[in-house]
Amino acid sequence: MRRKKRLAFIFSLSFGLVGPGGLHAHEVDHFSNYAASASLMDSREQLNRSINERMTQVLEKLPSECDEKRLYRMLKKQFTSGFKLKGWTRKEIVLNDKLDKLSYPLEGSIYENYIPIKFIRIIGAPTLLIQPLLSRIFRIGDVYLGTDKIGHFFTFGFKSFKTHYLKNKPLRKAFLLSWKSENSFFGARTTRIISYGDLLANFNGMRFWNHILQKEDDLLGENLGPYIDCQDNRWVQVKSIDWGDYIDHGFDESINCSRFKKEKNKIKIQTNIKKVLKKQNLDFKSLCPLIDEGRVTSEHLLELEEKYGDFAPYVLNFYGHSSLKDELKNSLHPSPFLMD
């Protein structure tokens, strides 16, 4: 019984009942409602307006002194808010009924029968009253992403930023932090899934936090900041934040394919993907990435590989689903341990 309870806690942790940024789901299913998601409204303008308004509110509460530590502490409190319902991510994305999002039940999804569901439901029953078990899908521009990616963007993005930029540790350390999170209770040890969409969200979150004051050049050569500057001894927002600068098709797990701890995990998910695509009368040449001539094309993938350059092998996976036991695929995805 004790072992079952421990398993229940671990799996509930991994699916987001306790996860990055608080009570949001950790896994997302882009496959079971692929056709339905096409009708989602673009939330880019709405979320741009919302995050810039919150940024202004934060700066107005800061005292008349440009204290960088206090600035980051206040921003971190607002955007990586954990269990606080007033945090921006929770209020404006996860629990915002005015944001066009697609929900779906565990039954009929690609995760059906994948984990001991009854344990998750027991341990997470109170949470499920205000939050579905799986991440909702929403749209920014022409990208469809799970709400969980915003939690990763802010939370693990800040941890990576702090490691490399504030503590002056090698960039490899920041990538290792992100990689280890996916290979521990937020991935391989629990759901047995390593999400490259999460890894990409972590990376772009690190870039965002660097852009706040833009004291260092951007890793991709896109110096989008500074968003905030010290003027007359007060922090002032001098440039608007645009989600379109950070969100791309790499956030979509039907394009940026996940990997799995074991071969049997991969086979189970692929079997379920085939079932849900068949129900929608959809036929693709590959299960992942899903490529057609409209929503996502081969050109999109080439653009992403060009955009991320030397970092691509650490945050992108266009080679399809595979297990960590697959030595051939492992050679295509070097571990951050090997990063120069």
C-alpha cells in the first residue's frame, strides 16, 4: 500500500498536480483532437496585452530604486507563482475561461491506459475540481501549444537564466539543469516521457529572462530587449513583450517529437496515436512529426533547425519517437554532458 501511494504521488507530480509553476498539467496530447484544434482562435494579441499590463503593474509597485535583485524577485513571484492563483500564468492562461482553449478527457487520449490512472485520480481529486488532468491546448499565431509550456517557459527558464547569467556558470550547466528535469520526476522517472517541447520552452524562457534587462547578447542573435530600463531611479518598461518572438512550432509535441525511457513506452503511445488519428480520418506519412501541406510543412522544420543552429540537437527532435535505448537516435541527440 505504501508503494502504491508513493507511485500515486510521483505520477500526479509528473502530470502536473504538483509541477513547474504549480498546479498545471505536465503532459499534453496534440494528436487526439488534431482536427478540432484548427478552430482555435489566435490568442497572441490577447496574451501580449495581458502580460504587458501585468509587467506595468509589477513595476509600479517597486520602490524608487533600481534594485536588480528585487526586480527579478518580484517578476519571478508574478510569473513563476507556484500555487498562487493570482499568478499571471494561472490566472491568464490555465484558469482563464476567456482564452480560447481546447480541453479533452484522459479517456480517448493518447495517454489512456498508459499509467495507473486510478492512483492519479485518488491523489489529485481536489485539484481536478479546478484543473483537468491533461494540459489544455491553445494557439499563438499559427502554433498550437499546451498550457504546460508556459509554466516551463517561466519557471525552468528562470532557473536556467539564473544558473548561466546570474551565477555566471557555463551554458552547459543551464542545459544540464533543463535536461535533468526531463530525466527525473518531470519526465523519464514518472511518465517515462522526455518532452523536447518542454526542453525548447525552457530554453526560450531563459532567453526571455535575459531580455528583461538585456545585459548579455541573445544566444540566437535576436536581441529583443531590454524590456525594462532604469530611468530617474525607477524601473520603466521601455519595450513591449510579444509572445510571437518566442513561440514557434517547436512548442508543438506533434512536431517536436518526444522520446521515451523504454521501447515499450514508445510502442504504447504510438499505438494510441494511430487509434486517435484513425478516429479523425487523418492519415499522415509519419506519426511524428505530423507534416501536411498546410498547417506544418518540411520548410517549417528546416526553419527551426536553422533558427536554433548548434543548439538544435538539444531542443529539437524531428527524427520521430524513439526510446533512450535506441543508440542510433541517441547519437543524433547528444547529452548536454557532452556540450562544450
